[in-house]
Amino acid sequence: MIDKLVSYLQYPFVQYALIVGVLVSLCSSLLGVTLVLKRFSFIGDGLSHVAFGAMAVSAVIGLSKNMLFILPVTIICAVFLLKGGNKRISGDAALAILSVGALGIGYLLMNMFSTSSNVSGDVCTTLFGSTSILTLKPYEVGLSIALSVIVVFIFIFFYNKIFALTFDENFATATGTKTEVYNLLIAILTAVIIVLAMNLVGSLLISALIIFPSLSAMRVCKNFLQVTIVSAILSVICSFFGIIVSIVIGTPVGSTIVLINIIVFVLFYIIGLVKGRLV
Amino acid sequence: MIQIECKNLSLEYEQKIVAEGLSFVVNKGDYLCILGENGSGKSTLMKTILGLKSYKHGQIIYDNTIKQGIGYLPQQAVIQKDFPASVKEIVLSGFLGKMGLRPYYATIEKQIAKENLQKLQIENLENRCFRELSGGQQQRVLLARALCATKEVLLLDEPVAGLDYQSTEKMYEIIENLNKEGVTIIMISHDLVSAIKYASHILHIGKKIFYGTREEFLKTDIYKETV
Ligand SMILES: Nc1ncnc2c1ncn2[C@@H]1O[C@H](COP(=O)(O)OP(=O)(O)O)[C@@H](O)[C@H]1O
Ligand SMILES: [Mg+2]
């Protein structure tokens, strides 16, 4: 078992998967805390469907470096959603329209125009990320590393602002923080992370990566800094072991990571209950 | 010295007018109580003064001293009950508006935050989790945060709502002390008796509009009818 693992670790594709997996889960957990607390976790879900639609379009028009197309499209939608856009259509309805629309049209396009012989396999891959993390090309790894580093840097630099914005946006605005700018920043970061995470778990399971680590951390932690750090650690560990397990026993990567996240959540839920009793 | 002046201000949401023709001034060191029935637009007025809500008719003039920030204590329950944050984290966040792009708090700011906690007699709660505090303690934490944002003007939206008798008295006492130190207070209240006990000026909005000193208010029909 260990021998098998060590031999796997020699392969570049395994190394790539681990690097990207760890970085992406780090980023998604950092932003996850804010998204969950601002009651925005559903946005991750909607945006990931948008990213799926964009991916379908880019596949149909035959773009090889499709991340460069998916990323801007998702960012634009994120900005549109968080800004509220059209006053006549309320926020959650707009989200539903965008999310279901992108999913439906994406699938339609893939079916109608795909040159691949295995359409349903392709669709399954984009939705559940079954193998895409294991077939990363070096430029994708490079791009992921660069974007993750930028996201982490921005998060650390604006950490206190993000806290204030999450805790009480009105107060922050009233006392002179440019909350609109920071909301925009959060929207853009969210979009970037979702596009990155598509490789890891596919567009249906991204919310799990965003939500579970922060929910687990919130069960036991008493302050924002602790929640942020613990959820980052949990997320990285879950993804790391998820990837290893899935390679060794041959399960789909995304689903395995999600399963491990769920187990950790249940564990922390129980710890939280026990701690609550003792206090 | 005039700090805030409202001239013929109207409050409205989309098409619906909430209040019209509000004119009043707030001088440095004033203790202004805003009274009025539920839904008369008190919170809306406060949000408009804070710049959280735009207005179409009328004018609000601010003095330069308060352009850098107004301290604000929101109407309770706006803040999420399950939020994982320590008292320290929350109080320090009062400084953020003044910090521009500087990412972390300076030593002097941490010092002032400590002093504000002492002033409100909650320095022992510094590392506690906000969501585990009582209502009265939570309000004092939020007041300490507002004090970090400014030493000039505090806007308090029903600061004693939901507090028990003792916490209410304590809160009024703390606010009175701050006012004596020179902090201008603008407070929304439901409690007429405490309003006329502490306030220097009264603004009544709703069906009957009144603005004047406490003494003038005591002679109005609004006061006589309610008592
Ligand atoms: N976001 C909003 N959109 C539309 N109407 C609102 C909104 N908030 C408050 N109102 C209405 O404005 C009026 C004044 O509300 P508010 O200022 O909260 O009253 P008060 O604080 O005096 O109880 C109420 O009739 C309320 O229904
Ligand atoms: Mg109100």
C-alpha cells in the first residue's frame, strides 16, 4: 500500500494534482468563511454552473486554453449577481435564472456541437471533475499556482476589511470603509476560485469545498481568526487525503474529497456538541 | 458649533414617502433624542444621516470634524447571532474606516480599543466570543466599537431595546457619561421618560413633528398627550 503510494507520487500528474488540489482548497476555504457568514454560499453554486456553461461554449468554439475564456465570463456574472443588477428581478431569482440557464444551455451545446465521441463522459467530467485534476497540463498548473497565490495574498492583505464587511456591512459603510469596492473584490475572488476549483471537484461539487470547511470550523472556534485558520487547514487536509485515497483505490476525486469533508464536518459537529455540554 | 444640520429633509423608499420637512440642527455636545411611533421613519432618518441611504429632497450639512466618521450602533438583531468573532476583533474593527489601505491595526489603536473597553466596563470580556454574551454586554461591545470609529458623534438606534432593567440603566449611565465627556449623542428611543431625563434636545417625527429643546418639548401637546 505504502509502496504503491510512493510510486504514485513519482508521477508528475499526481504531483500536479496535489499541488493544485491543496492550493485551490486553501483559497476556497478562506473565502468560504465570508460567503457562508454573509449568507452568500448559494452564489458559489450558481457561479459554478455559469462556469460550466462557459466551459461548454469554449469547448464548442474549440478554444484550447479555455480557462482564459471561462474566467472572465464567470467574473462578469459574479459582479452582476452581487451588484443586484436588475431591480425588477430579485437577487435569488436572478441567480436561479443564470444558474439553471447556464447549466441547461451548456449541456445542450455540448450535445449538439461536440466533436467528441463520448459526450456524456465529457459532461460527467465537467460536472463531477472525475478525472480532470489528474490530466492537468503544466500551463494549467502554473496558472492555478499564480491565481491561488494572488488570492491568498489579497485575502491576507485585506483580512481585517473582509472581517468588518462580513460582520456588519452597514457599520463599515457608515464609518467610511469603501464597502462597494470590497464587495466587488470578494465577487471577483469568488469567481476566480470557482473556476480553479472546477478542475478539482467539477462544477456540481464546488459548493462543498466552499461550505464544509468553514461550517466545520465554526462548530468549534470562537473567533474569526481561528475559524479562518482552522477551516483552511481542514480544507487542505481533506483535499490532500481525498486525492491520495482516490488515486489509490480508484474512486472519483471530487466525490472522495466531498465525502472526507462530510466526515470531518460530522466529527466537528459532535466535538462542538460535546464542548457545548462541558461549558 | 453645528455638527449636523438637516434642512427640509424628506425620507422616502422608492415611491413611498416616510417623513417630510424635517429640519433640525445638532451642535457639539448635544444629546438629541429621536422619538416617534413604530414605522415613523426613525431608523430611516439615521441611515440617511449616515449616508447608508440616499435622499432626494432637502439637505444635510456636515461639519468637517465629523466627515472622518460617525460612530453607529445599529438597531439590534441586524447583526447575526451565530457570528464567530471575539470582542477584541469586533471592537478593533471600529478603526477600519479611518485606516485607508493600511492592512493591520497600529499599537495606538489597540491601546485606544482597550481604553474604550475599560470605559464601558467590559475589559474582562476582551477575548470572549461575541455570540455567547448577554444582550446588554453585546450592546456595550458594539458601543465600544462605535467609540473607536469616532470621538465626535454617536448615532444609537434603540440601544436599550430588549435589555433588562439593570442593563438598561447601566447603558443610559454610560451614554450620559460619554455625553459629559463631550461626545455628541443622537439616540432613537421608545422610552419617553428616559428621553426627557437625559436629552438636551428632542426630535419627534411621525404624525406630529417637533424639534426643540427638552424644556420646549415639555410644553407641547405631544408630551402632554402621552403622559
Ligand atoms: N428597505 C425598505 N424598503 C421599503 N420600505 C421600508 C424599508 N425599510 C423601512 N421601510 C418602511 O419605512 C417606514 C419607516 O421605517 P423605519 O425607519 O424602520 O421606522 P422606525 O425605525 O421609526 O420604526 C416603515 O413604514 C417601513 O415599512
Ligand atoms: Mg427602527
